[in-house]
Amino acid sequence: MKNVLLFCGLLYSDRKYRNNAVSELTDVFSDIMFYSDTLSFSAFSKYYDEEIGHDVIREWIAFSHLIDRENLYENKIITNEIENKFRIHNLRKINMDPGIVTLSSMQLLTTKDYAHRIYLSDGIFMETTFLFKKDGIHTLEWTYPDYKTNISRDFFIKCRNFLKNVNKIPQ
């Protein structure tokens, strides 16, 4: 049953790479339904500055088609392949982390193992990044700082509200 919303977190410093990558993402997944506002990722961390470039921008996009939870790891493999198309001198020019929004949580796919992450397949892990409660979003001990911003909260609440309304429609 297709009942979760696929999104992708983007990190980039050059909009040209972002635009080309988003075009590739829509070819694979579906049209973009929601775009977040952008924010400075570099204000939180310089982790990607050397690879992606200085003044790294954070943005989230949500796709228009709902998906099911089967084989979610394949979405991260696809985004890794798209990232690799835009490498220059073996450095990524865009970082893309897909995830899903459910009615109860937001879950992020990653290649990085850690104690709170569950292994899915082919080197891909998943974590619950935050929970949705009646009074809003509840972040967790490991929730990244950029996912705690108002821009993030506004985007993911919009995604969840869309999902709530879709789930009210008889299938």
C-alpha cells in the first residue's frame, strides 16, 4: 500500500548542480510537490564545505507520488548514483539524503552506521529523525540541528498534513 511520502534533503553550494540533480530526481521519482525554504547549512556545520563548496545551502523537496515502504534502501542507492554523476575531481557537488514522512515520524536513509540506525540492505541504514505528536514535532537526541529549524518544521508539517488528508480519502 502506497502510504508514505518520499522526500529528499539537498545540500549544495552551486544552484546549477542542484537544478540538474533535481531534474534527475524528478525523472526517477515524480514531480516535486513541496519545496522548503532554503537555509545556510554552513551556519550549523562546515562538514561539507571542503567537498561541496563554501556557503553550503540546505533544502528539502517532497515528491508528488506516495510510495510504499518496501525496498526503501533502493531510494538511497538511486540518490547516491545521481550524486556521483555530479562529482568533480572525486568530490561531490551535491549531497542528497532521501527519507519518508509517515503519520507518526520522519525517517531518514543514510550510508552511515550508528547505534540508533537500523540496517536495511546494501550498506543503507534508516533512522527515525523525529516524531510527530499532537503538539508538533518532537526531535530526538540525534536529530541534526538543521532538522530542528523552523524551516524544517514548516516543511515536514506541511508534508504530514498532506499525508493526513490523503489518508482520509477512500482508496
